[in-house]
Amino acid sequence: MFKSNTLAVSYKIQELLQKIDEKKARLDSYRPFPSHVVHSIQESLSVEWTYNSNSIEGNTLTLQETRMVLEDGLTVSGKSLREHFETVNHHDAIQFVEDLVSPDYVLRELDVLSVHQLVMDRLDKDFAGRLRNAGVRISGANFVPPNAQKVPDLLEELILWVNQKDLKLHPVVKAALFHHSFVWIHPFFDGNGRTARLVYNMLLIKHGFPPAIILKVDRKKYYTALNDANDGKFEKLLFLVCQAALRSLDIYLSNLNDTAGDYAPIATIVEESSLEYGADYLSLLARQGKIDAHKEGRMWYTTEKAIHEYVKNRKRKR
């Protein structure tokens, strides 16, 4: 488990963190936010968060079906009752998290247990909100979670670590490392992934960030990144979380400023502009974090300004 107060990050991650800080500063400049705008964004992100987090764990409800269940109270033909319960449970857990967290919030074990209880409510009431008392194995993982007898102490140690006031870590890095350690401890029989993604976002929301949502389309990359982190290699996990944070910041900013129409699919920008790069190459730059971009489903969105800045910086380095 990660216990250090510092972490050396690559230049690529440093660049992403700098972009995150710049966008966060822009976002803070709009505070206090118009309540009707924030409510609309939060509702939309809440549906996305629920859909993506549950889909990573195998839930087959589509984004539209998830929205129907949550907003219209409908049941979807051909989908299991469990999948409907997972959707309602996760949405309830998000509401709990958003109501609980404030700038002076300090993470408590009770809150972790409460989040898990909501995630597993209607599914497994006997173990909802209770630490596991036996061993578990994770299919596809490159490690075996620690003995159940060690779980209470390990979880307490992790919470004490993340609450340290002298941690010399960027909030996004700290949240990502917490997420990995939580999954490594695997404190519950079921619902660990959803709980980890909810609690690590509590840490981000505390610092004024929107939730960084891991997308279903990145599921394979996500599990690979967690396995790498088990071996002490955090680059992929940090990159994935940074991109998720940037995407959510972009969503907020695009709804709060006058440039809501600036972001467009890369293919659309290429078709409508006389750029020297093709869509495939620009998508590669987006995946590598070399241009300001975020992903919606499987499609990358960016701006002409971001592309021109990349071209200008590249020519300057030659």
C-alpha cells in the first residue's frame, strides 16, 4: 500500500496537473455559481457517473436507460432487478457524498461504511456497510487482497494517511493514490470498485473539483492501470485520473462561460478547418494529453485554439 508523503511524477503528468490547475482557477473565478446552472450540470454528471461506474462492474443498462430509471422512475424491459437496484443505489450514494462534503471535511471510516451501505442497499443488506470477515480473490488482478483480519487496521491507516495536512501531493494525485490503496485493501466482499470511485471523488470535491468520472470505454485501461499500480507503477493510473478530472472541468467551464460552443468532435473540426493534421493524429495527441481535449463516449472533443497552440509550441521547439 502507498504510504509516502511525496511522489515523483513524470513530465507528462506534471503538464496535465498544470492544465488542471489552470482550468480549476478559471472555474473558481466563476464562483459563486448560478444555482440553476450548477443543478443542471450536477444532475447530468450524476447520471453519467452512475452509468459509467456501474458499467465498469458489468451493469448492462445504457446511459439512456440509466437516465430513464433515475429521472422517470421507469423499469427497462429485459434488464435484471439487480441492475435497477445498482442504479438507484449508486445515485443515492452520490447524493450522500455531495451533501456531506465541504471544504473543511475530514474523511472518516464511518462515512466510507455509509457510502458502501448505500451502494449495496437493496442488494445485500447483510454485508452492506460492513467490512469483510473472510478472504477474497479478484478475477484478472495480479495480487491477492490482504487477510481479512488486517483490513480494519489497513483502512484506518489509509484514512489517517489521506487526512494528513502536510501531504505534499496535488489533490488529484492524492485522490488517485487513495483510490488504488483502497482497491488493494479491498475492504468489502462486494461493491469495492464503486465505493472506491465514490470516496476518491469525495476527496476531490472537498478541494473544489468536480467528480473525476472513469469512463466505461476506458475499463480495460483502468484495470491495467490498477494492476500496474500494484507493482508500484502509477503513471497510467495518474494519467487516467488526470484526464477524467480535465473532462469534468471542461464540462463545467463550457456551461459557465461564453465558449460553450468551442468544443467539438475532432473529426468535425478537421472537416470544417484547413488544418495540417488529420483526425487520427489529433485523436492520438488527445489520448497522449498533448492537446486540450476530453472524451465523450468514444469520441474526443477539442477546440481549434488548442490545436493551434500545439502547432505553435511545436514550431517553437524546433
